[in-house]
Amino acid sequence: MSDTSYRAVWDRRSSDDLAALEAVDNSGSEAVAQATGQRAASAIAQAVALEPEDVVLELGCGAARIGRELVGRCGQYVGTDISPNMIRVASRRLAGYDNVRLEVLERTSLSMIANDSVDKAYSVAVLCHMDKEDLFLYLNEFARILKPGGLAYVETWNLADPVGWERWMYEVNYWQRADHSQRKDVARNQFCVAEEFQLYAERAGLDVLVCFRDSPWLQMVVGRDLDATSRKHHRLRLAEARSEIAYTPLFGQLFLDCIRVIYGDIHPLTALKSLEPMAGRPEAELYRIHIQGLWDQDPDRYGPPPESQGR
């Protein structure tokens, strides 16, 4: 029987630490989680102008892939997730930090978080697994819990990007072959266009500062109750930091190659060889680690991985 709730899906996918990592970044590998977590944490810190004393909330913290990279850079880290299993994994992976608060969500609400109590908030690879009603409700919650002047970073799939459209077609083709007597996967990938994503944020009462749209992901930075001077300052700051925040078209294309490996369309060796001319590009190095991790994780499927130099 199909899972009927977000909690059921993510609890099932996070029965242990490695399963939880596989659920959040398709790797099941600490090395990959560290690489992708560091990249995401760096971009988020730039996007929201993270300060050492900030109270930072993550919606959908999962296995603390990103939280573990940010917890030492803020005053308090608040991780929230619908899955008790994920929260247990996050707690183990954040052991040793005394500035951590973890909360299990019961519904589409951050009711355990007080009004005007959070300096910065973010959500990565979470809103894209929700129905649009839930996406909008969580943006409303961000508008409630952020302090006046607070900032948030959110992202979802970009339907208008060519790679985003191709990723969407995986969902279409999967459903075409699926048993239509069952409901669609409750946590399936869902997609927006930039105007729609921005509209949700604006109607939630948030100030949209930027929406980067040149990749398979829409990356939006929003603020609460910003005056004209603050809006101008943050927009200039984000324009200058674009290269450190926004995914590049190459990043998106390499992500698609990674998806093709996962779906069995290409072999990891083919994907790794295609990266060789891109040596030195940060996107290529990140995906080299990711693709190698997929191969190491499943040698029965792909064959024994070759000895890798410099690993």
C-alpha cells in the first residue's frame, strides 16, 4: 500500500543513519553528505547574511546534512522535521553541540516556534516534495516566526529550466507506468515556475529579494518587514554574491547526469569520464564525489569500482 502521509514516507526512508543520508541526497555516504552539505551551508550563509549570534531554523532538517555544517556558525540551530526517525538521526549527528534544538512537526505548522523569534530560516530539497498548499502554509509560518528584518532562503524545482523540465518528465513517465488504482506518491517531486514561487512568498507577507532561476532549481531569498534601505542593501549584496549562491547551468547538467546514473540510464564510469575535461571546476569535483559514492554504495549493481586516485 502507498504511504499516505509525509511522515510515513520519510520515516520509512530513514530507518538508520545511512538510509537517512540516502533519503536526503541519494548517497548513503558520509563523504558525499559532507561535500554536499558544505556546499549548501556556504550558499545559505551567504544568502541570509548569517551572523554568529543568529537563531537559525531549518525546515526539513532530515539527517542534519546541512545543519551539521552550520551549527558551529550560529547562536542556536533549530532543526525541524516531520519524521521522528530523521530527528533521531539528526540528534546523533549533532551530538556534542549545546546550541541545538530539534522539533518533530505534527502537521504543516511551526506552532512550537514563537512569533518573531528566529533571525534566519532556510529549507533545501523539502518544499519540492510538498503539495502547494503545504508549501504556502510553511511560507506563512516563516513570515510569522522571523523577526522583523529577518531573512530566509528557500528553493524548489524550476519547471521552466530545460533540465528541470526533463526531471519533471521522469515524474510524468513514472506515473504513466504506475498502478493508477493507488494514489500518487505523497512526497513525489513537485515543480514551480518563478512567478508562482514568488507569488506564494509575496502573499505570505514576505519581501522577495531575489529569485535565481538559471538552473533546475528556483532559489529565493526573502525577508520580513524590511524597509526600503534594507531591501536595497540586501539586493545589492545578493547580486554581488550571486556566484557563491546560485547554482550554475553546469551544476544542473551534472545533476541530471547523476540522476541518469541513479535511474540506470548511464553507468557511473561514463559519468566520471565526462567530468575529466572539467577538472578544477567546483561543480565537477562535487559530482565526482557524488557519483563515486553511488558506485561505492552499490557495486552489485554497477560492478566493482575502480581504484580512484586522490580519494
